[in-house]
Amino acid sequence: MIRLHTGMVLRCLLWAMIFPILVVAAGTGHTGLLECIDSAGVGAPIPGNSVFGKNNYIEYVVGNLPVIISVPHGGYLKPQRIPDRELGSGGRQDTKTQELAREIIESFRQQTGKYPHVIINRLHRDKLDANREQFDATLDDSIATIAWKEFHGFIDSAQRTLEQEWGRSLYIDLHGHRHSWQVVELGYLLVSSQLNMSDKQLDSIGMKQMTSFGHFTDHKLTASRLIRGDLSLGALLEKEGIATVPSPKIPHPGNKPYFSGGYNLEQHSAFSRRNAWGIQVELPTGIREDKARRRAFADTFVKSLLGFLANVRE
């Protein structure tokens, strides 16, 4: 377990603001904090161990698999020195997503002996919405802004590490929904009307670039196959008995409520030219809030993620 003391974090943030090309991923404004850890002489973190940002508001569980999972809305901390947000979805916590993420980490360990990279916002959504651009996320509060930079900086650092080691990575932004339709919703930055299109339309050059798989789709790994066909994460979850949209059986949500993906998915996926497949995973309350179902889903989800990785890496 590594905690970044105040001076270290502030030096890293200042360095990133003055010399962004050295420590910031291309096209982003997020700090690369793992580089700062190494430069501060702490040494490389051990997979499975946690690195904490300033005030322990952001936690990064270091991994050694090409999988990154972020949890922006599962935090509980409500420090009084950070004012409550008055914009957006303040107060609507994605309950038990932090717990589920930790169970997913353990399931990866049991199934593979290795760990995904997991970034957790431990602040309540009243204080920081880590799935928004900086102002909407923090309302310019200085303490929340540091936490926002840490959250996205850890994702950036993990992606750069995995790009060097694996070439590509799989990025999952983990959420919870309260829709009455209790299915797993997988977001690829396509709204319902776009998912209603034919496979041929989804596979057109213009549409492919609009998804979180972007430039990674080709004649074999077509957008339609990856999003709702035989190669998709939805197909693998469906085979395990988990109702999922989109998938071969439920190719689109029709007129039902559906989350297609937000800021994090746009910023940290191939949509923004990252070397990462990106999926927003929205889980119904029935899976998240029942401990036994949550534990069982973690095992099924990991099995399905490993199958999806095999599909896209063939």
C-alpha cells in the first residue's frame, strides 16, 4: 500500500501543468501519477496493492492484466471541506459498485492469479462526480479538482503502462442503474436509435468511429459483432444466463431507458484514439445490492471478460 503525501501530489500536479507533454497522455489534461511515484523514489507498486492519492480520496489497485476498471460513483466519503455539488446528479450514488469492483478483483485473482487495474473514487457523488468534465465534476473546488485529476491520471498511467506491455487494453467504466428493466446495460457510445440500425449500418466507417471501439474494428472484428454479435461481451454474459443489452438476443433497448456511455468512456477509449477497447457497464440494483448475487456475478463477469479478451486478441 502506497500513499502519496501532499507534497508529492502537488509537485506532480504542478509538473503536469507546467510541462504537460512529459507526463500527460496525448490529447488529455490528466496527470500521470505513477510516473511521479517512480520519480519520487517509491518504486514500482506491487500488483494487487493499492496506491492512494491525497487524502485517500482516490484509490488505485495496481494490476498486471490488460484490463482497467474505473468506479466513478461508488464512493461514500463526504468531507465537509468539499462543498456539495449543486449541478448534475449529486446524491445519486451507484450503490455497491465499489464492493462489486473489489469482488471482481478477487475473482480475477482466483481465476488467473493476476489482477486488473482498478481505479476507485472513494468520494461520494455529492462531492465529486468523476464521470464529468472537470468543472461539472468539481464545481472548481480545489480539493475536489485534485481528486478528479488523480482519478483520471491513474487511468492514464495504467493505459500507458498497458500500451507498452500489451499494445492494447480493455477499459471498463463500472456503474449501476435503477431502471425497472433489470438487465445489464453495455454502453459503446451508441444511443438507442443508433443501436436500432442494421449491422451493415453499424459497420460503416462513419459509425465505427463513433463507438468506443473506434479504429480497432476491421473486416473480422466488425462493430456489430463486437457490440451485439457472437464476439461481444453481451453474448458471453448471455451464455451465462445474464440478460444483457445489446446482445444477440436483445440487440437494442427499443424504447426502454438505456445508458450509452459518458465522459469517462469517451475520454479513455478508442473513441479518443486511445489504444483501448471501451465499455460502460451498467448493472441493475438486483445484481448489485444482493450480496450473494453480486458475488456470483463477479465470477461470471470475470469469466466473460476473459472470453472477450480472447475474442479480440485472436
